[in-house]
Amino acid sequence: MSARFEVDALLFDLDGTLVDSVGDLALAANGMLAELGRPARSLDEIRRFVGKGIPKLVERCLADATLSAGAFEAAVDVFKRHYAETNGRVSQAYPGVVDMLAALRAQGIPLACVTNKAAAFTEPLLALTALAPYFDVVVSGDTLAVKKPHPGMLLHACAQLGVNIDRALMIGDSANDAESARAAGCPVLLMTWGYTEGVPVDTIECDGLLSSANALLQRVAPRAP
């Protein structure tokens, strides 16, 4: 029997958890690579590169240890310019996600989105995928000086929601999410369909796996007053 969690809040990762965004990221990455005269990357490669924010994605796409700091920053800027054009173009919420979020809100559970994606891209993506209205708090990759797997983003989200971290539950798709939750002091469930940086999701230490959005509704309930 899978454990059931009584919670004061739910914290959700974005890319690979709520939204399949790798298509937009691949368009932007390959636009950057073409502009820089580099070979294109496959969709599967880009999927493995997602997880630690835009600079890490660009670094993995370039795979060039000889690149100067200035040239690397310029490449990041090129990626951001392309991504501003492709963000939300083909991204879609995973099946059942909108209904799941609506059901959780109907139960009165506060929700936060905690993502390593920069706010300039997070907010448009949430709006374009019709997810924005469900979140009380959004913590993006540039909200703080740290990103997941550092626990600071989760702690900040809970502070904004006014709940204790040990009464929250993190929902993610990767070791980034699992490690940040463990470090922050809250349980974590992982979706089986996301972006795991090439690590099989069933090898990541967590409190359970979810194979559908609806499955989460069977695992959580508002904490009794």
C-alpha cells in the first residue's frame, strides 16, 4: 500500500513534471548552435541536458572546456534570445495535469511552482500552458542566488506560503528535486515521465513514483485542522 501524505502545501517542479517543454528548449538550443557554427543536438540529447538551468544546458550543448568565460556568457545570451522566441511554441502540460491542479485547489491545498528556469521564461510558460492560475507562489531559478538541488528554493517557497517545510510535499521528476527536498526536510514524489539527466528515475532515492497526474490525487490530502 502506497503511503498517503497529509500536507499543508505542495511544491511542484515545472519542466518534465508539469510541462513537456523539451521541444521548445531543443529549438532554442539548436538555433544557438547554428548561430555559433556548431553541430545540432538531438532531442534525446537535449532531454538529458535539462535540469540545472539555462547555463548548464548551454554548457552541455557546447561541451567545450576551452571556451572562455566571455564566449560562454555570449552563448548563453544567444540561447536566451532564441528561447524567448520558442518558449511555449510546442510545450504542453502533460495529460491530466490541469485537472489534477484544479482538483488540488478545490481541496484548498496551497500550491507553489519551484523551478530552475529563469522567471523571464517561467511566467510566460505557465501562462501559455494555462497553469498560472493554480499557483499561489512561483520561485524561479533567478529568484534567489541558489538553484535546486540546493534546498533554499523550497524553503523560500514554504516561507512565502506560510507553511513549515516538513508539512509540504515536493513533486518533481529528477535527482535535483529529490536532493533538494531531502536537504530541505520534506518528502518527495517523482513523476516517471520527466527529464532525469540520463539517470533512471527508479534509481533515484525518493518517497515514491507517480506514473500519472491522477495518481497524485490518490496520494495526498489536506492536513486535518
